[in-house]
Amino acid sequence: MSDTDRPGTAQVPADPAAPAGRPLPAGAKPAFELGTGPGRVLVWFYGVFTVAAASRSIVQMIIDFDRAPLAYALSALAAVVYGFITYSLVRGGEKARRAALVCCAAELVGVLVVGAWTLAEPSAFPDATVWSDFGMGYLFIPVILPVTGMIWLRRARTA
């Protein structure tokens, strides 16, 4: 008879972040799944933006890199940030939550800096980036997404 089959021993749900089949220690809570509920919508948006920013920057870098290297490099950077946040949300767990929170904050700073820069000095950006004009070309989703992500990730900490 195993320990879990004995009367008086509680079944503890397995932690999805733990190796398969290992129960959590007594009193421990399973890892919060970042990609569930509203997090699923964030995963979808970040996934779409990863593909959009990556494909846009790759095409622009191949076809016309000399025209606006800063803009195209910033779009590639945005794709990397979006991809990392997507991965962290899907992976779940406290480390991934903290990493995604830091990346969302960095993304927001990037959107605000690049957005202000494109308005203050348009000649520096002969072509738009994902973050130009605070994401106006993408319905301002690039400025809304990190704020929403940070709210979700802070909520996930308390769950």
C-alpha cells in the first residue's frame, strides 16, 4: 500500500511546473497558470504580435535595410520581447511570471520612448516601427498590451 492509499493521507494535486507525477509538499499550492483565463487572451495577442513584428522586420531588413535600419531593428527587438513574453505566459510558474513582468515593463518603456521619439523627431524614423506613435498603426495595442500584461501578472502573484 502506498502512502497516498493510506487512510488519513491527503491527495495533493501535482504541480504542473514540477516533474511529472511528483506531488507538492503538504500545504503547498500548485503554480498559477499564467496562460489560463484572461491570460489566454494575452498569450494570443502576444503570439500574434510576435509573428507580425518578426515577419515585418525580417522582410524589411531583407528588402530595404538601408532605408531605416533603426526602425527595422526596433521592430525586430519588439518581436523578441513579444516572443519571450509569450513563452513565459505559456510556461507559467513564478520565475516565468517575474521574467514576463520585467519584460512587460521594459516593453512599456520602449513603446513610450519610441512613441515619443517618433513624434518629436520623425526624421529619425523614415519608416514606422511596431512602437511608432505609441502603436497607432496597430490600434494602440502595443501600448495597451504591456499595461494589461502587468496587471494580469501582478494579479497572478496574489492568486
